[in-house]
Amino acid sequence: MRGLLISVLVWCLVALPAMADRPIVVELYTSQGCSSCPPADAILGELAERDDVIALGLHVDYWDYIGWKDEFAAPAFSSRQRSYARVAGARSVYTPQMIVDGADHISGTKPMKLMERIDAHKARATPVTIWLTRDGDRVRIRAKSSEMLRRGATVRVATYLPKATVDISRGENAGRRLIYHNVVRNLIDVSTWDGAGEFRATVQSPDGVPLVVLVQEGHHGPMLAAGRLR
């Protein structure tokens, strides 16, 4: 995967109590070769316009064999979805699937249930607060937790393409022109953190490329904090 070079510097200062006021993360697992996915892709496009939601489209590669290779798909995204399934005790993965704040698994074609879960997560307090600043191609990440994180946390950085139009010539969506939003192109683990002190990291990313930072409990648990730079 290309476009994101990581240079990380992490150190700890004195921890200060903080409670997170953060957007809710919605991940859509989708595929250009999935005939059931376009309605969910459209819903993600609506979510991408909201300031209180970080909407991310992650294209999986396990439908590529049915006649169309998804140009945005990556094995890492399929692996991430399977990791979520293992945590949830699910035996299989599917598209379109939305995962809300790293915790709730919802069919991408059920918008009412999706909105209910987004609202529910807005009421969920977390101990972590995050700040992002950009200076050219350098993005500085700061995070504080008001308590030690018993399961620890993983800090990840994602870059994404805000919008893309694709003409599909084969497979289940043959003959369709589809629009995709917030297409994740890179998703990289920066560091782990136990909540002690203040987390700081510096990430190199091309100026002008939208970027999201996720602080996630454990490895694939609930989101503790999230921030973005458009």
C-alpha cells in the first residue's frame, strides 16, 4: 500500500484527567464486486458529510474472484474485518457490513438501526481525549487518558480518498457507475499505549491528504478516541 510514510516518536508526560468528546467511527466493509453493497455505499456517503461521524470505507478482497477485482481492496482490510468477527464470536464475515465505534456489527442496509447505534455511542463516555495538528507533511498526535487502560490501546492512522467514481465492467455490478466515499487507502498501526502519561507521536503524511487517527481498546475493541484532519 502506498502514500503513507510513518515516522513515530512517542514519549510520556504527566497524565491529566480527561473525558473524550469525539466523533463516532463507522467502518463500512464493502466491495465493488458485491451487488448488495451500493445502497450501503450511498449511506456511507451521507455519513461522510456529518461532522459527528468519521465514516470510513474499507474494501475487502474476498469477492475479487467472482469476475471483478476491486481496485481499492486490500488483504489488510479483509483481515481487520475477520479480527472484528473473532472478537464478536462470529463465524463468518460478509458485505456490506458496518461496524460502529469498533463495537456494534450491523448490516450496511439497515440505516435505522445504524442511526440508533450511532446515537447510543454518543452517550458512551471514554477516558481518552485526542488532539491532532499538522505542519506540512508532519502530523502530531497527542492523547491523554484519565485512567490506566486495563486492556491497553492501539493507535492507528488511516488515510483516505474522499470520493471516487468507478465504472464496473464485469462481475455482479457490471455496467454500473458507482460512487464511493472516504475510501481508506492506508491503515497503519502507530503504537500501543497503556494510558499512562501523555501519548505523543509524529506521523509523516502528504500535505492535503485526509487523515484519521483511531485509538482503539486492545487491538480490535471499542473506540476510545478518534480525530481527523481533512
